[in-house]
Amino acid sequence: MSHLATQSTGTVDRILDVAERLFAENGFHATSLRQITQDAEVNLAAVNYHFGSKQALIVAVFKRRLDALNSARLARLDELLASDAPPALEAVLDAFVRPAIVFTHASDETGHRFMRILLRAFADQDADLHAALSSEYAHVMRRFAAAIAETLPDHCPDRIRRQLDFIVGALTHTMAESGHDDPGQIADDLVRFSAAGLGSLPHPSLQTANQVGAKGTLEIVR
Amino acid sequence: MSHLATQSTGTVDRILDVAERLFAENGFHATSLRQITQDAEVNLAAVNYHFGSKQALIVAVFKRRLDALNSARLARLDELLASDAPPALEAVLDAFVRPAIVFTHASDETGHRFMRILLRAFADQDADLHAALSSEYAHVMRRFAAAIAETLPDHCPDRIRRQLDFIVGALTHTMAESGHDDPGQIADDLVRFSAAGLGSLPHPSLQTANQVGAKGTLEIVR
DNA sequence: GCCTGATTCAAACAGATGTTTGATAATACT
DNA sequence: AGTATTATCAAACATCTGTTTGAATCAGGC
């Protein structure tokens, strides 16, 4: 018993909040359980009691926020697909990009903090972390890749998915580094930037036999 | 005495090589000096003797490779600017992107390893590291931003610099995550992608008064 | 030869780390 | 009521961390 089965006090939430902040500020390894439990005003043993280990705590911190972000993305995508007309490329990209940007620039610093953790997760190639996240993220990325492929029917889906990696990189980097600029402006720029980039794909008619083996990010974190 | 003043045996080089590998594999904090010195077959105290501290070793690992990469970039940019005709946007972007991609996909795994460290440096917002790198990188980024601004004379330089952040993000992410695909193909795609994105900048004529305060990545690591 | 500086080495230092333990307090159930 | 489960707590566990020390070894100059 012990792990996972509880929903009682604010202890586990307080741990998650403080851990999220400290992970973003100092990194996973550099943040000690004593630091977390002290700031959260809980006992040192509470982390191992409620989560099982430090590693499990890291994963828990991620899943909590990622669920919200991806839900927002998919909600916007569903809304797009519900209408009769096929969605424009810009609209699909906007559904993917804007929720992330908006979340990052939330009034409190929560979003910005979390996005720096996300960038860290890309850097730290932590096997457990990737495994935990891929189960959630894979679904989302597949749906967006499919929606984009539908707006660019002439193009190879693998190629599109590779380009999507560019967008993810630009988005992640921008979210982690950007200051307190106007989030709407940033989202506008990135959507336009990405749409133009995708639109510049050469037509497959003159495509020579090139390998698209492409073990890109898609297979690692989504 | 002690620090920095030596160039004797292969001890310091052996430490740098092993440290670079382990930092890329496990991160800075997760890599211990005992691990490094054991793999390098040198004494534990050698790191503190030759570099002064673990932090100084981290910086040293970076500077060694970054010098080579940025030199290659600037050499290609100079070559471009030397010709009479003003360079095309794609050519400037290529001079920035391709050396990084090629270096990342070097025959040995050195390049790929190092690029994962670089991504880690973006994630870990280490003050000392940023300070050490900015002194070198700032020069390079300023020159490329200027060259790009010259090929897009109508546009606001601040805006261009912000777009350059998108490219850096896409490049860094791609280099850190991409497998053993064809590097030339990746560079081609990214250059075309970036050029199209930059080319889609709206003309300043209809530019409303929007702030471009933009404390982007440029000021942090270059 | 001897001496001087630079380098290596084994050992110890002082602390921080994640995790476990066993007791204690709080809560829920019957 | 009383019993069982859940949660919190202080303390200790074993291990790892970066750094320092002082003696041993090597180099080259005189």
C-alpha cells in the first residue's frame, strides 16, 4: 500500500509544488530531498512515503502539468476538426503552439518554471522520465502530425514529422528562455514562422530516394 | 601557480576527454570526480590540481570545443562576405547551421556527445557557465545577426534577433536528439525551414507599436 | 652529484546525499 | 468504545560528494 493510494492532506501537493520550483531553479540532481521537504514544511521521510523514491517524485511533478497542457492542446485541435471545413495549417500549428506559450507566461511564474524543467528533461536523457512521458505525449504528437499531414496531402508523413521536431525545438527553447515579452506576439511569430517553414517543403515529385529513418524526438518523448 | 599554467603530459587532456563523455551521458551534477579520474586513469586530486575545481573543469570542457565550432562558422561567414555580391539569406543561415550539424555527426561520437552537453548548458542555467560562454559566443551571434539583418534591410533588427532564437532552438534540439540520419539532409531542411520562416516576417510598414524588449537567449549565452 | 619546482599519489576530511527504521500521532471503520 | 489503517516524525543508516593534505616521485638546471 502506501504509494499512490492517498489523496488526503495537502502534504503531497505541497511537496509537488516545492519540488517543481526547486527542480526548475537548480535541476534534478542538484535538488536534495532535504531542501524540498524543508521548504514544504514536511518531514524528510514524507517523499519516500508518498512517492516511493526521488525518481518517482520527478515523474510525478511532470505528469501533473503535462496532462493539463496536452488536454488544452487536444481540446483546441478537436474544436478545429469538428468544423466541416478542413482546418488551415496555421490553425493546427496555433492549437499546438499557443497553449504552451500561454501556459508559460501565466501570471504566476509556475508556467515558466515548468517549461524550464521540460527543457531539462530533453537534456537529461533519463530513461525512466522518457518512458513515463512518452505514454502521454505520444498520443498528442501523433494526432497533431496527422492533422498537419492532412493539410499538406502531397507530402511524406515522415518528412513532416521531422519538420515537427524543428517546431518543438523552437517552441521549447523559446519558452524556456524568453523573458516577459508579450506571449501573444511570440505565439503569432512562431506560428507564422513554422507555417512558412512547413510550407516550404519541396514537393515529393522530385524526391530522390532518401532515407527517412529518422529516429527523431518523436520516438523518444512522445 | 598550479592552475592553468601547465601544458605538460596528457593528463589534462585525458581528463577533458573523459569528463566530456561523462557529462554528456549523465549530466554535470550526476558525474563525480571519482568517476572521471577513474576512467581517465589519473589520481583523484589531479582535477583540483590542474583545473582548480569541478566547476572550472566544466567550463574548460566547453571552451575547448566551442572555439573550434565558432571558428568554423565565422570562417564560412567571412568567406561569404568577402565576395563582392551581398550574400543570400540562405547562405548566411547555412554558414551558421551546417558547421554545427556536421560537427554533431562527426564519425566518432564526440560531436553528438558535446551537443547534448550544450543543450544541457541551456537547461542548467548555471551563472558561471553562462558568463564563461557568453564572452565567446556573443561575438559570433552578433556577427550573424548583423549579416542576416543586411539581407533583410526592411526589417527591425530586434525582431530578426528574436527569430534567430527560433533557429537556435530548432538547431540545438535537432542536434541533441537526431539519430544517425544524413547530416547534409538535415542541414538542408533546417536552412530552408529557417529561411522561409525569416522570409515570412511581415513588413515593418504595418507594424503597430509593439514592444521588442526581448531578453531572449542572445543576451544569455552569446 | 644536489637542489628546485612541478606533478602524482594514497589517505583523510567535513558534509551532504537518498533511504530505512521504529515509534508516535492522527484518522477511519465497525 | 476499540481496532486497524494511514500519516508524520526524529534519528540513524550507509554511501557518496568535492576538496585538502603531506609525503612520494619525477623533471630539468646548475
